[in-house]
Amino acid sequence: MMKIIGQPESYSDMLERIFIFTLGNGIICTIYLGVSLPWIKNLLDSFRREVDIGPFTGLKVLYAAIPFIFSLLSRIFKLHDRISDLLRLRLRFDTRHILIPLAQGVGSDVNSEQIKKSRNDLMYKVFYPYAGFKDPVIDAQLVRTALDNWGWLWVEVEAWFLWVLTSLIFLTTQKRMQSLICLGVALVLICLGLYQYIMCIKSAKAEINAILDDNKRKKEILERFSVLQKRPKDDKRK
């Protein structure tokens, strides 16, 4: 349990945290659907075998199996990444709060549009070599804190998706009060997510300050940004 709550030591630890909390939220949403909709309860109760999952004991197997399958699929397809791509969360964050501050910190004249087009490439050239998970050049605690913040943000993003999905199920079955309650939970998760996003910004600033606190690193990063500036204007590569 402490491994899930405590700061992750690796990217895998963060994914494990997301999986566990998505599973937990999925079970709660499934129980709520069963309590509120008799036809769903009949379906869920059709298999009488019981299972225990963490704090959830004596669950009929389908109450756990359906959320587990959903959580497994969300892990395989990285649901939080797909939502991030849809909302352009990482694109905006990486551009505004990592790459542009790094470019300004080393005195590069590269513009935001060039950075946005080459965002993935630049992250692997000017940020991850110094603040990567496996072998960070800067203080490893800064990297763990950033990973921890992102882990909680993705937990909230996937939980938000689940509660909105549950709300839509209630809405299609004319259960408006239950739908509003789910939307209320989703709104709370949005507020928590906004707070966590601010914490991600703060941890990114700390990492960038640490990266730029070395003249050799600054020269390396400036050279890598300079390569981007030398590309032909009609170069369409990402």
C-alpha cells in the first residue's frame, strides 16, 4: 500500500498507482450502478461467487471483474495518455513549462511554434537526458517529486473519465439525480486535477532550475536548440 501512496521510484510504479486507483473507482462506480439500476444489479448478481479486492470484501465476481477488465484495457492503451492527447495537456505543458523556459534559460532565439512542432524530439534531447527517471543528472528527489505529481494527476484524469462515463449511463436511463451526483464527483476531480497541474508546474520549474545550474549543460542545450533553428523553413518533419 505504501508503494502506491508513497513517491514512485520508477515509471512502472506510477502506472501501478494509476491502475489500482482506476480499479478502485471502477468498483465504486459499478456498485453505484448496481444499487441504482435493478437490471444492472440483476446482471451483476447473476454470478454468485464472491471475491475480495483490497478494502472491497465479499464482492460478487462481476462487481470486480468488469472494473478489472476496464482497468486492464486502460493500462494497455494508457487511457490517461489518450485523454491527454485529446485535451493536448502534455503538448501545452511540455511547450510552455519545460521547453520554452529551457530555451530562454540558455539564450536561444527558437520560437514557440518551432518548439511545438518538434516537442517530442526536443524533450528527448534537452530535458530527459538530465531529468529522466532511470539515471537523472540532477537531484533524483526532484525527478521523483515530479513523477509523483504526474502520477496523481493521471489518477484524477482516469477517475474523472470513469465518473463522467457513469453519469452518461445514468442519463441514458433517466436517472438524472444519480447522473448529477456523478457529475459532482467529476467536478471535484477537476478541481483536484487543477491543483495537481499547478504542482506539476512547480516541480518542472525546480527541475529546470537544477538543469540550468551548470554552464556545461547550458551549452549542450543551446547547441541542440540551435540545430532546430538551422532546419529549413519548409522542413515538415516533426
